[in-house]
Amino acid sequence: MGHFPTLLLLWLSVALVHLVGVQKGKALAENQPEEARGDLSRDLELEEEAVLTLNQHSFAQALQEYRLLLVLFYAPWSELCQALAPEYAKAAALLKEEAAAAALRLAKVDATEELELKEEFRVAGYPTFKLFWEGNRTHPTDYTGQREAEAIVTWMRRKAGPSALLLTGEAEAAAFLDANAVAAIGFFHVSHSRAPVGFLGIAGASPSRLLLGRGRGTSEAPHTAKAGPLGSFRVRAWCLARGGLEPGGCCHGAQAHWLPFSPQDLQSEDVRLFYEVARDVSDVAMALTDRPELFQKYGILGATVTFFRKKDNKDNDDAPRADFPVDEDLGLKAAELAHFLAVQSLELVMEFTDQVGVGGSQTQNSSKIFGAKIPNHLLLFINKTVESQVQLLGSFQGAASAFRGQVLFVLADVHGEGAKLLHFFGLKSHEVPALRFIHIETNKKYRLGTEEGLSAPVISTFCQAVLEGRVQPHLMSEEVPDDWDQRQVKVLVGHNFEQVALDETKDVFVNQLCPPDAPWCPHSKAMAPVWEELGKKYQGHPNIVIAEMDATANEVADLPIHAYPTLYYFPAQQGRKMTEYQGARDLESFSRFLESGGEPSPQEEPVEAETPKELKENQTRPPGAQESRNEL
């Protein structure tokens, strides 16, 4: 009972913020001119395959119409938005067909046209998703799921609640695991009289005392429960039968669990955090139990979250289950559990794909790969049209299971979308099969030759050696161009970098860039003309050299590149250290910096460049456009 006052105050403060946001949304809807409000219903009917198309006038009414509204802010020119559109429409159609999901809706806003909405919700890139709860306009939630239709629908269902099933017996648990390829069950010691399942799993629920009775039979109409000074909240009865809600929203006689809830239940912090994590997980089926017979059946002693995976028809050694024990003293850590689930839900070998196939035939794995928060990646480059190379997959998978959570094994098909990765590893398509290890935070790469073959033991030994620091990084370098020193801007590669940049008789200013013609490299492209002017201005200068290097194809030891372009200044004279230039990127500022001997101007502020993460998913404006247009 000692924690109750603090937790209640916390919940009340959250609920009051929620109420303020709701009232603001209602006021905006009600304050529309009568003629504009008359158009809102017509605007809400403007749908494209079940997706609501919203504008400045209809936005407020949509918030009042739907308890949960997921809004996609998009740009018509964005290739990522164009690729997403069919999946988003499919997800909207699936939700619209469900009677139980009538209060859930997907919508979209053209952020290049609706500039006021773009500014209000701080849309900085495309596509951007915002989830709005109970009409609250001031505190939307960011979408954290994958970009396939099923994942979007699952994420929305879990946000609506409950986000996990309550398992009450062995048969129910067995049916749950049999129905899902990957699943997680939270085993918690929670008494039925105070189980916080009923409301903590429902989005927007009030923390005030709300009692729900237990019932059996068909699901009933939504109830409205009074929540004191916080107003009333619509509560939908969600059937927790083995198969979930059947068509029409009925349980057809199956047990529907209506669990008691009171403020004291908030002391079960582990269960509350489990539900929070479950709401954001879209690709793992989630359940929990407190039944002793289930603890015994699955060999669980204390509070534990166990991940189960079905044995597929692939020849691999992936473990059928993995346990995440909850520390008795520290309790459940939400971030650690989310990471555990993300890691365990990945396939042993993830094929790099960057687009959703027609009709959802191909899954977009790039976001999963880079979002797994596993810094070590091992990539196998093959051509899947060559049978001898496809056979290497068996060895690759055989080595992967021992490194789950440490190293992410990635397949790159150079005959498909994996070709996009070749440049970053200095490879050509005819040089496969090839194996490369990369630490994505430091960008250090390691190479394993294929002369001795790529058997599972060879791959495992290589991985372990890299992790233990017994392998030197492989530094990429292009060949030195014949005319590298004849141009206004000198061309550096890995092989001649030290010779030029570390010349103690000259001040050398180096632009570490990515290819200016790459669509994901707008900053390098924008700065290219200014850099050429700078090279022309100092061409022939006895003590100053202006140079550039493609940092995606050339690497230098202990020279970190965290963004493109990165500008390094190597001063003349022995003992002086290189510095990173972070000032304005115009000819006057560059010249002032060089003439002062590398001293930064006090009034200049740092300029942001593209980070490597942006390279994976960002694309800014098309040629000739004036507005900044970032794709996420």
C-alpha cells in the first residue's frame, strides 16, 4: 500500500493531461464555422480504399469520431510513401471489416498541402505516423510497428486492448502456442482478486476504481463507466477466448474474462510493464498467466517471460524457447524485455529486403534489421540464381544459432535488393560469394576470405575471433585515380589518404562525402558546387590543399565518419591535431576558417549532416524543389 499515493497521483496527472487534450480537440471541432462544419461529414466520406483523407477542417471531427485514429502524414513524391500506400490501404480495409474495431480507423494527411497540420504535429519526414487517443490532439503517440498491413492491424488491436491474452489452463495455453509461430507468455504470481488485466490492457482507460463483473456468453455492447471528475470512458468488452473474437464480435459461448480492477492493482508493476511492452509488439503473440499448473508444465519457478517458437521446416538449430527471468529485487525492465522480444522474434538469417512486394508477397526486413539494436552484423553476399551459392545458406544458418543476440546474420542477394549493399562494402556483383562482418556503430568492417570454403565451423570461428578482437578491420580503398592531384579538388582514396592528409607542410581540408548522385545524399550533393569553388580559389596555393574522399568506398583507421559529409581539417606543423569542421557551409565561412589557420568562428553554429541511419531510409527533396523533404 505504500506506493499507492504516488502511483495514483501519477495516473491522475496523466489522465488530466489526457482530458485537456480531449477538450482542446472538442473545442476545435465545435468552433468551426457552421458552413465549414457542414462540409466535415462530406470530407470524412472522402476515402481511398477505407483510408480517411483528412484536411485542416475535417481533422478535428475525425478525432471525435474514432477512439483510436492512426494518421499517416505523407508526401506524394515520396517513394517510401508510394510503396507503403497499398499496405496501408489493406490494413485500413481489414480494420474496417471488423465489428469489434469500429472505433479504430486509419487516415492520411498530405503534409505538403496541409502545412498547418504538418507544423502542429512537427512532421519532419515522410512517412510519419501519429496515433491519436480518445480525441486527444495534444499528445499523439508515434507508431512503432512494422509497415506491413498485418503488423499495422495487430499494433492497432493491441493499442485498443487488451494487449495480451489471459491464459487460465493448460488446454488454452497449448491452443495459444499452437496457433502462433512465435509467442511470448508472461508468468507472474498475481492473485485473481487484484489482477490488473481488465483495464491496463485497454487504451485510454481510467485508473479510477472501475469494477467489471465476470460473465459468460456472447460479447455485449460497449459499456460506459463513470470515472469521477475525469469524465466517462467508453469500454468495449474484448473476448479473450482461444480464437479471439469471431465474425460479428461474438464469443459464441466461450469464456469471456471480465477482471476486477482497483487502484491497489497498480502495485503489480511487472504486469503493468508487461502490458505496456505488449502494446508495442506487433509480430509476437502475447499472453500471461498466474496459474500454478502452467508454471509447473513449462518448468517456470519465478516471474519469467518465455518466448516460444515453432520448429519450422528449415534445417536449423534454433532453440524452441528462450527465457527472460524477472529480477526479484529490480523487477521487470520494459526496455530490456522489448529488446529480448525483438531479438528472439527475428529469423536466424534475415534476408535484406527494402520494399514490400506486390500484394505483400515480400516482407520489408530492412527496418527490422536496423531496428533490432544488435550492433554486429554478418552478411553473406550470394547470387540466388546460382545453385552452388544457394547451398551455402545451410552452413550460414548452421552457424547463426550460437550467436543469436550477439550477431545478426543477414543474407544479401546481389541479384535482388541485396545489390544495394555492395557499394558500402567495396564489392562488385561478380565477386560473390563473399562474407563481411560489420559493427554498425563504429562502421568497422571485417573480411573472411572464401579460399577455404564457408562451412559452419569456419564461419563460427571467424565470428568468435572478431568478437574477441583477434581480427584486424578490413579497410576499403578504391584505386588511386591517375589525375587525382590534377583537379581543383584533390581526390583521396584509402591508399593515398595518409600521404596527402598527414603532410606536415600543408593545411589539408578534406570533405568526407557520399556519392553526390546518390538519392539518399542530399547534403553532399548540395555542398558539391561550393566545395568546387573552394578548390578553385585555393588551387595552386603553396600551403593549403582542398580534397575530398568518397567515405562509403574508402576507409581510414581511427577516422570516424558519423555523418555525410564530414569535414576534417589537418593542420600543418608537427604535433597539431586534426579537427572536425562544424561551421556554416558556404564559401565565405570556409575561406575565413582556412585563413585563420583552422580557428572556428565564434558566431557560427554547428550544421547537421546526414547520419548513416538516414542513409538507410532518408531521401530529401527531388531536384529543383525548395522545401526540405525528408523521408524516414
